[in-house]
Amino acid sequence: MTNGKLCAILKSKKGTAFPLTVAVTLALLLFLCAASEGIRLMIIAQGVRDAVQSAVISTVNDNYENVYHGVREGYSGAYQPSAAEFEQSLNYGDIYSRLDKVLGLTQENGYQVKYTGNNVEFRISGLSVSLRNMPLAPSNPDNTNGFLADTVIRLEVPVSFAGNLLPPMIINVKVQAKYMPLF
């Protein structure tokens, strides 16, 4: 359809533009629904990422007591003196219970689930926490690597657009926290 024919249809007073107007309106409505669903998925993913980040920062803060000995010596390794040596002292914390408190999750079939009414809003699983300790007495104690906590969690959000035709959004949310001494 050329631009001239389209203008002629729109200017016509015979009512031939009515189906075109309905089609354009439905297309715009469909686009608006898809965009709002995409925004909903992004908001849920952002909220879960922020909650995981808060829980991981709490875990890193729980290691403060262990890290302090290393900071006092000029680097931030989590070690405790033991007899004549130092032993690595790491606290992985309980990130799931912190997420349960922050997000209001319930445990169900190996998943942490958030409900909205009777519907599942999202599910998380597969929490993996990796703590990277500073080496004991490094040759270069500049704290560039620091005490790091890498966390990965699997987020699954059912898509409510188009019924059950679309698969759920499944992503891995990655968060990294670092202990940095201020003084």
C-alpha cells in the first residue's frame, strides 16, 4: 500500500478507514501490553538483584571480625591465628534466610518462592557463593583484589503475557561484593 492510497483511505468519508483504525489500535495495545510485561520482568529482576546484593554485603560484613586481623597487618585476608600458623576463617552466612526476610519468600520444592495472591511471582534457586580471600602476607599488600564475595542465583519469573504460550524468563543474577577497609 502506497502512502497516497493510505491517505486516500484515511480521508475517505465512506467508513473504509474504520477497520484500519481498529487494526492500528489493537497493534498499539498489543505493543503496550508486551512493553509493560517487559518492564515488569526488569523490575522483578532488579529487585531480586538488589536483595541478593544486600544479603551478600551482610555476609561480607559478617566476615569483618575475621578480616580485621589481616587489615591490622596491612591487607584484608580472613585468617585467624592458630598455634604457630594462621588458618583461613570464612563465614558464608545464611543468604537464603536474609532473602526470605527481605523479599517475603517461602520455601517450596527446593525453590524460594514469592507469591502474589495465589500466583507465583518468581522463584529463585541455585545459590552459589564463592568467597575469595586475600593471600596471607602477600608480597604486594595494595588491596587491589581485596576480600571478594561472588554470588550467582537463578531467577525464574513466569511470563503473564499471552497466557502459557511463552516460557518463563530464566536468568542467572550475579552479584559481587568486596570488603574495603576505610581506615
